[in-house]
Amino acid sequence: MKKANGHEIIQLFESWSPKKLACMENDPIGLAIGTLNKEITKVLVTLDVNDEVTNEAIEQGCELIIAHHPPIFRKLSNLRTDTPAGKLYEKLIKNDIAVYAAHTNLDVAEGGVNDLLADALQLENRKILEKTYHENLMKLAVFVPDDYAEIVRLALAKAGAGSIGNYDSCSFSTNGQGRFRALEGADPFNGDIGEMEKTDEEKIEVVFTHSIKNKVLKAMLNAHPYEEPAYDLYTLAVETNEMGLGRVGTLKEPMTLERFAEHVKAQLLVPRVRVVGDPNSLISKVAVIGGDGNKYIHVAKRSGADVFVTGDIGFHIAQDAQTMGLNIVDPGHHVEKVMIKGVAEKMKTLCLDAKLSVEFIQSEVNTEPFIFI
Ligand SMILES: [Zn+2]
């Protein structure tokens, strides 16, 4: 095990929950306060950053906080230390505690907030509720002299090209003849300067995601024997790696809305939930979105869900849901606290695999602003 620096830890985090998954415009994700250019032995994982959480980080000796809710959500117009927010930033900086925020990217990520909520509610046959991210497949067709076809094919496969579902090393080849004339100054692999050359070549076609384009091209160019390899590269209309917000799935056994509300309370550890709908109606399909799901009642209804579990439901949205016959269970925004254990455990595994010695501490501070009387 070796000591970790902040960049190494965040690189591992972003290999799981990359910034490109963020689905809110100008979502202030990433490093918010401090620096990652330092050794880190302890990381505190929290839903929110407030004064109490900062004290916890200081007491526990944490050099980094990973939070779901960005501590600087709106642009600052000053950095006064005589305001509550300013005092908080001052305390973090004076104690050399960095804060990294993973917000909507962590909602979307596989195993992120929404999966953790769906896990807690024990949803089966799970699907994404609202797709917010996909990648387009790209295709590379490269013309290689026959003797080098195998070498180039292997290099492409090693770079990740030709991975389709549960298959890898997928490619398609056609044989033909390549023609070229090397001009003065060239150093041709085949043929002579100024002479037309005809070579038996293989056209190798492979697909891959846009995210590994540079790696694949580099691998092909390194393995190809020609000075000027000929290739076509284009984006396909085929979409892959679909990811998104919310999850929809089924319960092992159907239950009444009233019993389901009790199930939500017990599983998400909340003392009260607000419910819209007939308590006796039967629930088998459940849609869930962590945080504020007001914008998604129509998506939830279209998914065929019998109930939508989400926080911060407003009065008129509740009325709309009632009118369209969508049951709602609102356990509050704070149920996103499931991310504390989820992120800490995931990061512990990632760091162990990378042989980095870092401790992930789950915040025990209750940042729920509401009390239930
Ligand atoms: Zn939230």
C-alpha cells in the first residue's frame, strides 16, 4: 500500500462517477475548496458541508471532504469572513481541508445516489427512469498490408476497440489492393520512389466509444507499418453506454400504498413521509429519484410506475400527480444520505484495488434541517 495524493483519489472517484455525467446546467461539481496537490490519509464522506461537518473533519484529521451537495452552489461575489458561509470557507481553508463535490454526476452514475436508493427500496428488474447520457459509437476502417493485419487487429483490441456487450476483439475484414506512389522525400514501406505500387491489403473495421477515440487511433498508428496509414473515422448513429437519472423497478411482492409508505420509512430511516394517493391502492412498480423530483412526475407516470418516491414535492405538483393518478411518497430530500455509506464503501474498494492507503470516514452529523413534530 502506498500513500495517496488528492489527484489519485479523485481520479479513481471520477473513473466511477465522471464529471461528464452531470445533467444540470453549470452544476458546480469538482474541487470546490482547497487543493488536491497534497498527501491524503483520511477522507470524510458527507451529504452536506456545514460547520458541524467541518468540525467532524477536523477532529477526525481528514484532509479531504467528498460531498454530494456542492458547498459553493451560486457564484460568490465576495469572500467575506463575517458571513456564515464565508466563515465556513475560512475554517475549511485555515484547516487545509479540501472539498470535492459530486452532485448530479453521482445521481446518474451506476451505483450512485439513485441506485443506492433503489437498493434500499429493494427494487428488482431495474431500469433508468430518464436517460440523460449516451455515447455514440465510432467506426474506424483502416487499410493494412496483409502481413501486418494481425498485429494491427491485436493492437486495436488491446486499446479497447471492438468491445461489444459481452464480446471483445470484434472486427470485420475485407481483402483488396491498395495503390500508391511514393514521392521524393518519402520512406515507403513497400515500393520505390516515383513508381506506382500495388499491395495486398486488408481493410479492418472496428467500433468503439467516442471516449477512447484517441487511445484507439494512437494504438493503430503505432502498430501500422506505413509512414502515412490510410484510414476512415466516422461517428455512427448507434448509441451506447446509456445512463440517466432515477430508477424504476418492481417490488418482490405487491403491497398497498400504506404498507409501501411504511417500507420507505423503514428502509430509508425517516420518521415521516408525505403521501399522495389512495392508501389502499396496490403498488408493484416503483419509480425513484433522489433529491428534488418535482420535474419528473410525468416521466414517472410514463414509466408505468404505481408510485413515485422523491423529495421536495410542492403543493401544485402533488395536485397534478393526484389528477393524473400517480401515487407519491415523499420521504424528503435528506434520504440522499444513503450516498455516505455507498460512496465510502465504493471508494474504499477502488483505493484498495489501486493499493492506495486511504481511510474513508462516514460522516455521522445529521444535516437534515427539518425536524418532525
Ligand atoms: Zn440533493
